[in-house]
Amino acid sequence: MSRSRENSLGLPRRLLLGAGAALPFAVTGARAQNVPPPPPAPRGQVVVGLSQEPTVFNPLMPAIEVDQGVWWNLFDPLWGVDPDGNLTPALAKEVPSVENGGISRDGLSWTIRLKEGVTWHDGTPFTAEDVKFTIDLLNNPAFRARTRLGANLVRDITIKGPHEISWRMEKAYSPYLSLLAWTFIVPKHLLASASDPNTAPFSNAPVGTGPFRWGERVPGDHLTLLANTRYHGTGPYLERLVFKYIPDLTVLYTQFRTGQIDHAGTQGILANFYEEAKKLKGLVLSVNPSQQVEAIAPNLEFPALADKAVRQALYHGINKQAITDIVYYGLPKPTESFYPRQSWAYNADLPAHRYDPAAANRILDEAGWKRGARGIREKNGVRLEFNSSTTAGNPLREQVQQLLAQDWQNIGASMKIANMPAAVIWGEFFTMSKYQSVLVSATYQTGNDPDCAYRFSSKAIPAKGGAGSNTMQYSNPEVDRLLEEATATFDREERRAAYQKVQVLVRDDLAILPIYQPAPVEGLKEGLVGYKPNINVQSNCWNIATWYWAR
């Protein structure tokens, strides 16, 4: 892929991930059809099947991809990102740059011009005050922010008018444009008076500027959103959008196959059903590369996993090829990095994983881990045993856990499976590092920028008061230095060099044990127009505003 032209800040106009990366590997089941234009008014509904229940409706708080799928439909950022990696205006009239005067040449002064005539779902006008409030809320130490990165550098916010805002950056911070592409703006008039922004009534009945407004939530079953007929952007073309929660992925597939679900995305269709599903009439399947990486995330403060030698041995003990071939039918690709292959910062030269139980045993022997009762190793009174947790109801992940348990038993490590519902595991249990290890698909980029400070910086450990998603509690001073270095420059090659070194260090430390880059099988009913996979976001529900039925 050729490099795209960059602006004077060094940021590509076609950011990070190329168009080919966002397209599906394969599309099956579709029949040629003449696609009619969208309806003149919202019509019909789409039922989206989710394997986990969205529970976080304040889009600035820690959450997972299913929550973000809802956010994209309730809220807007200042600008978003399309499948080609282009930043596209949403609440802003244009994406700021040096060329249009929105960003100074030193990257320190920013001016954002906002759309006029935008209203919140309750009819209140959207203004620059809402943007200022959103940034201020992210910087409120009492607020449980998903991340404060970028916002924590904003100084001297000035309201220049109802639809213009400016600020000064404490220092140049290259990822901030991308961070703002997944920072949804929240309403000042509903949140400013809340005694506790973490528990404000807004979080149970959110009001946004997005293409759909809050309808009905039935806990444990579904969430219904209704068309926002005053939406400032394109669409919506659907009258209703229903998110249906089906934690058992086999049941989710069955309901998709029988027509009860119109779109099966996010976790998608289990790989073991792929061959059957692609033969079904009336369904369209696509296998899309994900920006996520499936990995074992160890809690590095847990005694049995704090020893690097243990993590090295465990990594040698993973039969990655068996996992991808047997469990996932060869669809995902094993990886050594936490970046997707499609990222311009991806390091293709990391040491290749080698499944080698003999090496694993040797490493543990040399590190002083001796076999004890039932063959389980011990060192200084610490037994080499730990729990592995993931979302209950995912049979393929459970198969992976069983394979891991067998492999690791052979090297003297005891892994017990301790799965739980999504609402439990991905809540405080995960965010505050109360787990021992988790099997999880996670994104390690900042939107479509390769900055990974919120995952690997020692300042991003929530359990230690940091703002971010470093739940592994990983700390490496050299990684911290490189992350600071990479965000202080807008030079693409300097940034690439820094992030490639970070990948080397994280791989050597085994802060995570990477397994593969997922390639989920997504499905939709034939006749549903507008679906576009987008590797630059965490949910392919990002553009439901433009979906409609071709009938």
C-alpha cells in the first residue's frame, strides 16, 4: 500500500489503515440486485444481535465494544473515521488542520468551528459549551473517565461564540485528532448539575445528538432506539433499531439463521458454523479483519504471574496453531504484536512464537520453579496456579481455555476456568484488575492512531489511580519514555520507529500473551443496504444511520 499524502502536521489524510484492510476477506450468499434509493422517511427496523449486554451509556466512561456500538447511534463525536481511515466531520464543520487554520503550525493552538442548528434529542441546542463541558468532565478527577489522554493536555478553553471553541495544548500531542474521533460529546445541561457524574440519571436514559434517540431498555433482553427525525447528518433511514442480547453464541447464530436477527456482528457467527452459514440463502456473510487482538492478559501484580520467566514458559506452552486451526477453522491469523497487521506502525519483525513445551519446562526449572504436589510447580511458597476468566456463553473461547489448561498442566502450571457474565467480568472486576488472568479481544490503538499509552503506560493503571485501560498493571520505564516520545512528534517515521520499539519491549516482557488477530464472521440479511465493515472502530454498528431495507 502506498503512503498517502500528509498534512503539515505529519498526519495522513488517509489515516493509518488502508481501504483494502477494511474490506471483507470474503462475501457469500448475496444475490445481484438493483439497490433502490433510501426511503424519504424512516421506515422499518433492524434487529442487531449482541453476545453481551450493553450496560454503560455514558460514552465517556470505561466500557466494551458492545457499548460503543450503541454510542455510535446515540451520540456524535466532533468527527469520526471512515473505513479508509479518513477523518470525517460530524459535529464540527470541518476537521481542523494547519491548512484550514484550525491548528497552529506548532500543534499547540486549536480552533474548532461547529455545525449550527444541531439539537440534543430533547430539543436543547448543541453549542460550544457542550464541547467545553465534555473536555472538562474528562479532566474531573472525581469522574471515572475511560481515558483522559489528550484531554489532560488541554488548557485555556475559550468559547468564541455558540459555534466556535478554541484551546491551547500544554504540549504537542499527535494522537489527539484520533482520540477526538472516538470522544462522544455529552450534554452540559443534563450533567452539569449532577452531584456525582458517575451515577447521574443521564446514564440510565442518555440524551445525545446522534441519529437515534433512547427508546426502551429491557435489562437482560434488548434495547430499542428510535429514529431522531431532527438529525443533522445523513439518515436515519430506519424507524427503530433493536439491540438484542443473546449471550450464548450458538443461540445467536440460530436466531440469525431463522431470521429473528438481521445483523450478527461484533462477536459475530462462531467459526464452526461458517461452512454451514455461507450456504444458506437470503444471508450475506463477510469475514473481516479486526483491529483487536485476542490475548491472555495476565495481572502482573498476581504473584504466580509476576515472574517474567513464568510468562515466557506459558507462552512457549501455547499451541497457537492448534487454537486457530481446530477451534477457529483457520480464519484468524496468529500474531506476535498487539497491533493489527494493517496498522502503519505494525512491526513484522518480532520474534516468532514457538510451541515448545520442553523449552517451557527448562525455563521454569532454571527460574527455580520446582514441581510439588500433583505436579504443580512452586517457588518461595507460591504455587504456579491461577484463574482464567472470560465471558460466559462463548463456547469457542471455552474450548481455547480447555486447550490452554491441558498444555499448561504439562509444564506444571494449573489454570482454572472461572468465567462469568459480561456485565460482571468487564465491570470493576476487569477495570480495577481484580482478575488473575483474562482471555480477551482488545484494541491497543487510540482509535485509528497507533498510540497505545492507554494500554501500556504506567500512568494508565486504573487500580493505581491512573486513567486508562492498563489493567495488566504493566510498568516499564523505557516503554513510558518511548510512548511520550512518539506522541510529542508529528513526524510519521519517528513515530513508527518509537512504536516498533514499544512492540519489541512489550513482546519481550510478555505484558500480554498474544494469540491471534481475530477475523470475525459477520452476517446480515440479504436486502439490508448500507453495512460497511470499518477496521478503524470497535463496532461495525458505527454507521447504522445509513442502513435501510431494499424493499
